Amino acid sequence: MNYAGLDREMAVGDIVLVEGAAQGLVICDFERWLCLDGYEDWLTKKEMVGGGYLSSGVLVKTAEMGMVHYAVPDATIVFVESSNG
């Protein structure tokens, strides 16, 4: 999944701003089935309440809002920097 308006793919480890000013860290990429160490439990195909499982988009961990899942590109996700160098 790309950042809205950028020719840059979101990647596990990216530092982002979401929903205005909440800083977060991309911890899971469900399309590539990748996550940061310690977050492997999020990569599951167990059915969630209401049916289905997380199979698209990214999961962002923020201090202000906790875990936030974005299933599709969203203009409120702003790339800050990559923690991967």
C-alpha cells in the first residue's frame, strides 16, 4: 500500500503521523504478511468478531490512540521517516 499522494510504499518500521498529529509506528503489513518482532500474534487468520481477518492494509501503533488499522490508503497517514535507515 502506498502513502496517499506519494510514490512510496508503506513499510513495517516506518514512523508516521496519523489523524493529524498522532505519531505512530507501522508494525504490521497484512498484504505482505510482515510485522516487527514481537507483534507476530497480529498475523493470524483466526476469524475476528463479525467475521473475516486482517488481510489488507497496515497496523499502526500510537501512544495516543493505541493500535489503528488502515485497510486502504488514507490521506491522514503521513510519512515521517523510516526507522530501517
